[in-house]
Amino acid sequence: VKKNYRAFRANGRAQPIAWDTAGNERTAEEHTPDEIRTECERRWEMGGLYFYGTFADLLVGKEANDIVAEFVRGKIRERVKDPQLANALLPDTIFGCKRVCADTGYFETYNRSNVTLVDIAQSGIEEITTHGVRADGKEYAVDAIVTATGFDAMTGSLDRIDIQGKGGLKLKDKWHAGPRTYLGLTTAGFPNFFIISGPGSPSVLTNMITSIEQHVEFVADCVAWLRGQELASIDASIEAEDDWVDHVNEVAGETLLLGCNSWYLGANVPGKPRVFMPYLGFPEYVEKCDTVAKNAYEGFQTA
């Protein structure tokens, strides 16, 4: 890796998720049934994100997605000995809606005698008690609780801060119906306010290190350009912001991802507007940012 590091990173930046999953360029229908099984098995053995590159139409074709989703369910049934328990663990969403464990030995854990699955999707957690957790009328004594409460994704860390723009407009108020940005980097009415890997950028659907680096480079170059032009302020225009939000929604609408309850849409937070927040396609996004910069930061107002 070190010997070819520059090429390794450049190749990653050329991939849709900023990470090389060795994606299959053929769609599912271009494979025979035997080839489909072989490809799914090969990808499963590779593990991790490589499984997301199984077919070219995985996230846009319902048939391809159903094939892969059922393959995953079959793997879970193979690994979990108790059929009832296995059924409780089967994902009932499209593949890609939520992260899949492929494969770390996670599912085999449920075969252990000291492991119990409490399906809170059916009853919910009632309370945290002195000794553990109460759910479905029963208290479960535990030594430690690992809380997964950090998924008010992409907006939660921002609207908890009293960020104010022109005329005292609060960011939380502007985004009450969902986040609106230009390139996921700025939001109209908030001059000189840059957001790193924010809503409207590839962000969580990519290798985050690469996305963060690209944003930091864009912001640094922008600030240097402003200084060179002896300008002190930059703000997204409302028109550019509206066009970008429409484009983000249009791209997402071409996939199956809008039809599932995930934190990408804020579905896990009660009362949060259902808006698909990330932008799909890292290379296309970088190309857009580069074009904006080359054209004297078109879409921005400066002073």
C-alpha cells in the first residue's frame, strides 16, 4: 500500500463511494443464475464494503436488490441455528438501506448460550433501571450499556448550536423542513460559514476521510482565493442553493434508497423531516466543486 499510496488514493477518489469496492460493471440480469450465486458468494467471502459492489444496478434495480437481499437472508439462516431467532434477525428492508454485517462472525454470536436477543422493534425499551434495562415488562440485568444515540445524522450536531446568520436567522429555523445547502458546504444567508461533510454532500455514503479532505481542500482554496481578490465575505445564493437541493433529490430519486426507513432520511428521529440528506456519487460531486471553483466560485455572492 505504501509503495503505491498515491495511486491507491487517486483510485479511491474515482469511485462512487470514494473507496474501491472492485465494483461489478455488469447488471444482475447480465448474469446466469449460477454466475449470480458465484458472484454473491465471492463478494460475501471478500466481506465488508466489497459486497456492495456485487452488481452494477444493485441500488437502482429492484430485481438485483431483491437477489442480494435474499442471499443475505439465506446466509443469516445458515449461521443462526434457532429458526425463530434467525427470522428476528432477517433484514426486511432493501439491501443498502442499513449496514449489513458481511461477515465478521456477528450472526454466529447468537448461537451462544450466554447471548439473548431482545427485539425492541416489537416492544421498545421501557426504561433504564438501576441494574439494567426494562423491555417488554422484563428487566435485564447488565454490567454495561452501549448506547447508539448518535444518529441524528448530518444535522443534529449543527442544530444543537445557536448558529445565526443574516438578520439573526437561526440555522435550526431555516432547516425546520429539512436541511438546505449549496454543495453541502454552505447555506444561503450564513456568510463565511462552511460545513464539513454536511447534508447535500457525499459525506456518510463515502469513505469519510476522503470526503473530509476534499471539503477542507475546497474551503482552503476558497479562502485563499477570497484573500487574493481582497474580498471579505462569501455566501451561497438562494438560486444556487435551490438548484442544488433539487439536484440532490433528483439523484436520490433514481435509486431505491428513498423507499426505506434509515437515518440517511432522518427516519430514526421522531419529528425529523424525511429528507434524503447525502449526495450520491463522489466523482460527480468533486467535478461539480472543481467547476464551481474554476468559474470564480459561481453560485456564490461575494463582497
